[in-house]
Amino acid sequence: SNPVKSYENEIRFMATDEMFGVKASIYDINGRMVKSYDHVDLSRGEGNLPKSNLKSGLYFLKFEHEGKQGVKKLLIE
């Protein structure tokens, strides 16, 4: 879901396929990595990450799987 509300505990996302062992990293607007998650599984093309202590703002969510990469904007309200 984007934007992620401040009261939500998870960042939910979707993909076209079921994937296992995805690496996800969250970067702030200055390009600094603030969170990293190894071995994220997307069951039925849906996954989630704990939001932890991310403050309101714009972030970038980078996915890596089997040599492929993708980046999505992430807004925390």
C-alpha cells in the first residue's frame, strides 16, 4: 500500500509472481540505506515488510531477486 499510514505496522506490496528469497532494502531520500531485509517471500504475489521505526517521508524500496532489481517510491505519512 502506498502511501503507508503512520499507524500501520507493515509495508504491503504486490508482484506478478510468487517469489522466494527476495532481498529488499529501504533507502532514504539521500540514498542512505535505513533498513534491509533478506529472504522475503511473496506468497501468491503478495508480501509485507515490518515498517519498524520509519518516520514520515519519502523513501525508495529496492528489490533484488535472481539477478534482477527494481525500485519503487515509498511514502510514509
